[in-house]
Amino acid sequence: MKVAIHQPEHFPYLGFFQKMEKADLFIILDDVQFTKNNFQNRNRFLNKNRVEEWFTIELEPKPHKKLIKDIKVSENTKWRKKILSKLKTNFKGNFDEIYNEEKLIDINLKSIEYCRKHLNISTPLKFSSQLNINTKSSQRLADICDYFKANEYISGIGGKEYLDESLFNCKINYFIPKISNYYTTLQHL
């Protein structure tokens, strides 16, 4: 069993889905602390004029003090209209249903499912919050792999900088995505 684990990003980049496709099981790491200025509530694309633009989900106050799965979006509706306008202008799809949710995790999951469908990826998903594993850092990732009896953990290349490999009872494969840019996967659909 090859297991990959990743935080739920907003319309993730193509490498996220390439790693997912290599795995037999993909774990959404939804019960870790939100990181400000990361890709959990925003992403970027090149617009029709080849200018980089960000699209950001506005969040409740002080989200960095909460777990990703518990964060609510802002009650201000302006951000939704702004994102929908940008996406419709640049990607021609209907994204209304994705942004009808009140929690960040639900919007991100809908964005991930949207991309999975268009990329024809059917790797099963599980949520770390359902596993009742309370360890931290490398130990947490190793414990998740043990829970699913993984014989291989597919880590992002950045894992080389922080993973304590001695904690794992399985092989670790550092995945290098084959991509031309790190923009949202919408750029590739």
C-alpha cells in the first residue's frame, strides 16, 4: 500500500494531483493548524494577459489559531463574488457550487474533487481527523502510514528537509512532480 499525505490546499497545483495519482491511498491532513500565507486558502494563476493573479478565500478572524478542518470563511460576501468573477473570466467554468460552503475544508475539498474529476484521478481519500492519531510532525506521518499498513510513504521533495526517516516502518519515496509551473491545476485543465 502506497500512502501519500497532504494538507487540503485550495485548487492545488498539478504536482499535488500527480502525487495523489501515484498513491493507493491519499490522506487529507485536515486536523493540523492552519498556516497563514500558504496555499490552504489561496492560489494563483496566469490570467489571459499572462499576468499573475491570486484568488483568496477570506477567512474568519484569527484562523491561524485553529485546525484547518475547523476554519470558517468570512461572512463578507465580496470575496466570493471576486473569486467567481476571476475564475469565470479566465477559466470559463461554473464554480458557484464550490464556493457555497461555510467552512474552508469544504471549499477546498470541492476544489480538489473538481480537479480530480477533470484529471480522471480516482485514488481513494481519507481524512486524518477520522483516525484519532494525536502525535506530531514526522511521528504523526509515520503513525498514519502504520495505521494503513503502508509499505511506502510518498512524500513531497520538501520532506527531505524535515522528515525523521527513522520513525517510519515503510519505504519513503520523495516524489518530484513533472510540472512546468506551480500555478493552480485550473491552469492545466
